[in-house]
Amino acid sequence: MSAKSTKPLTLTPEQSVLLEKIRHRFNDLYEAYGEPTTNLFEETQQQSLGADIQNDLFVHGIHFTSFKKDSERHAKAYTTNLTAIVKVMHLFIYETEEQTAESELAYNTVEKSLKSLNFTPLELQFAGLCSKWNSKAGFGNSSFRFLYGQFIEKGMSPMFNIAGEDVEFAYNPFHNVNLDLLASLPEVFNSLKEIYTTSNPMISHDSQKARLYHSSFKEATAPTLTARHRDIYAKEDGTELDRKQAMIILERPHPKVTPISLGYVLFSNDGKIRKYLEKYFKKEFNNKFSTVEDPYLNPIFDKWWRSLRNGLVVWDQATIHYEGVPEVCPSNPLLYRLTTRDSVTLPEATLSKGPLHNSHLAEPNFRAVIGTHTPYNLSQKDLITLASLAIQGWCPEIYTKNRPNNKKTKVDGNVVNHKSTQYAVPRKLKAMEKHKPDVDEDVVMQLPKIYREFYGIYDADLYEISQKTQLSVYFLEKTLHNISKEENVPYAVLLNQIKAKYT
């Protein structure tokens, strides 16, 4: 989706006033707070990032933690993630992990056509897979470039009863790739848990955006830029879901050009700006994906667009975000802004066509979606069932407009990545989807602690105490560890004391 290029003939008097209020509010906030701060990953794992993410979200609507320049940890994360993506993409497209004659031909073809880009053999494998990225290969909404399968034929999806309701599932092994990446950066999840002082979050079921395209890819669907929008998910009562959007962004350690990036509009979650925008558009923005495209507002948003080159991004549900062609920020080389000329943002930086857009398409960029939310209307037993299925590559169906089986179910109320697609032709089952998964609670409970918590499953005794005290398990554990250290009392003794009191 690209920005509109034509302006309406006139604005209403009220819109003209609101436009100026929005412009001045952005300027006032920038004068007060300036550019966002950039936290840094250490080269060794930390307990937490040591950053006040909640404050960053309150002030700027966005938090950035970057890898240091020439970081070995970033290089390892990039290679490990790419290796996993290549493996799962190959399995998804060719239904085998082994090289086929077709995949070898694709590799040999891109090796010649992309020679000037200095790709590694692993990157060439990825490029070869991207050259086959289309609906025929089974991908849904291919121009969006998220790793998701198109919905399958009616009645072929596995159904499981969760929270007393039948729920349809779809094959999404890419979610596990995200969790493995997150497990290699444990301080990220710990820092996200620090935000939730009264509840116990899970990593929302989601996938990864993997961007690479070249004009020589004759079979691939060309990607388009994601339009200006915000994603505000609400509960049945209208209150916003306790959700934090987050991504791990990875690009090549030494990119040849800046890759197409997802950027975020500073301060766009501000309460006054939200109210002004609702009046300007004459609508509320609490219905999942909501565009905010407007030829008069777009230049204002573009001015305050910022993105991260590599690392963690956390943003508020109300923060406006969209894709564009970036350049390095002069004030902070770890960040991007939209491409400019003479300090003025180029309109073509947010257009899906043209030489500027096309010249940046072949630079890889990966965005692993690892946002959190507090599960609601789901028990720990329900979450164990969901975890068992996710481990095997099965997540709740997201194309609920085309496959409405999950609508109004408790599980679907916890899905924060609903998608729709204009290509409404269902695909056939792939080989790895034909075996219906089984629910095995023992496998889930044998997972490492961090993975169980990714799925929203916490220590049973502490979870019970958490429910009674309205204090998160993470907060309880941290408090007990601090007391243990200060009072020189074994942690296990303190834990038994608090269990005896509350359970």
C-alpha cells in the first residue's frame, strides 16, 4: 500500500484548525523532549536491559535498544536467525528440508543476478527462496512480506477445544524461530516483564517479516510499503488490551544500502494528538489495524519518523508506524529517518514505486515480532494447550475474515495479528500439515523456564500467589531474590514461607 499523492480540494474549517494543532503539538513535544534515547545491548547476556521502557513509551511512544557497531552478538543473532528462516522457508515452499533441483536452480540464478550485492552463500539461499515468494508457493498476502501461509481449504484445518470452544489452527512454524531468537537475548523478555507489575505476559503468537526483492525475481510477488497506521486491539468492553508491540530488527552487519525499514512517528501516541486525530478523521482508532493516511498529515508524520538499524524496538499500540526508504540520522548513527534532500523529507520515500524504492529492495531486513500481552479469559491449562500446539508449529488462525470459525472465541480475543487478504483462494495442505498435532502437556512442562513463560505459563504456586496479590510472578521472584541477598536468607526458604502464607 502506498501513500496517496493527490490532495482533496479543501479542508473543512475544523480540519484546518486541527491540522495546525497537531503540527504545533508535535513541535512542542520535540522541543520539550528531543530525540529518543538509544539503549545499547552488552556483548554478554544481561539480567535486563537496564532501561525504563515504560517511560520511553510514555514520552516518545517508542523505545530503542541497539546493538553496538560491529557487535559480535548482532552478527551471531543475524546468522542464526537467517539460518532458521532459510530452513523453514525451504520446508514450506518445497515441503522438504533437502535441496531440490528447483531450489538449486533458484540459488544458481540469484548467485548470478545478485553478484554485485556481495551476498554470503546463506544470504543467496534466502534470496533464492524469496524469488519464489508468491501465493502459488503457499504464502498469504505475499506483497506484505510476512512469513505466513495462505489459509487452506475449508474443513482441512485442525480444530481444538480450548476454554470450552472449538478453535481453528493454522501452520506457523515461524513463531518458533522468533522465540529461539528471543531466548538468545533473554534480557529483552525480562525487560518486557518488568513493565507488567501486576500481570503475567505472554509472547503473542506472531511471525516474522523478511524483506528482500530484486527485479530479476520473475516469479515473486513484488512487496509494497506498509501504509501509515496504528494497531489498537481492544477487549469486549472497549478497554485496550494490555499489550506492548515489539520487534527484534536485524539487517546485514555491513549493508550495501539502507534496507526498507519500518519506522515510528515520535509522540504520535500522545493523548492530545490522539484526540485531535480522532476529530480530524471523525473516527476512533480502536479497531485493530487503522490507517491514518492523509495528504495534509503525511508530511507531518514523515518529519518525526524514526527507525532502528539493529536491535529491539518497543512501541505503544497508539504509535503510528509505516515503512519507508531510510537514511542514517545525522544526530544518531544507530537510528534512521526517512530519506531527505536539503533536510526535507522526500515524498517518494514512502511510495511503493519509483527508482528510490526500487534501489533499496534487494537489501535484506528481518523483523521478528515478539510483542507481549496479558492473556485474558484463558486459564493456565488453556495456555498449556496453545503452547503444545505452537511447539509443533500450529498457531490460531489469523485470517478470520476468510475463515470466521474463531470469531468471538476467547482464543481469538488474544490474537493480535489478524490479517486479511484480497487473494481469497484457499491453498491445499502441504505435506507437513497433514499430520494432526497432539496436545502433550508433559512436553510443555519440560521446556526451559523462559520458553514456558513465553507461552504465558508460570510457576504454578507463584502464579496462584500472583492472582491473589495482583503482583506479577516476575515481581514476586525479583523481590524474593533481593530480600534473600539483603537478609542473607536462602531464596528457597523465603519461597516456602510465601507459599505457606498464600497457598
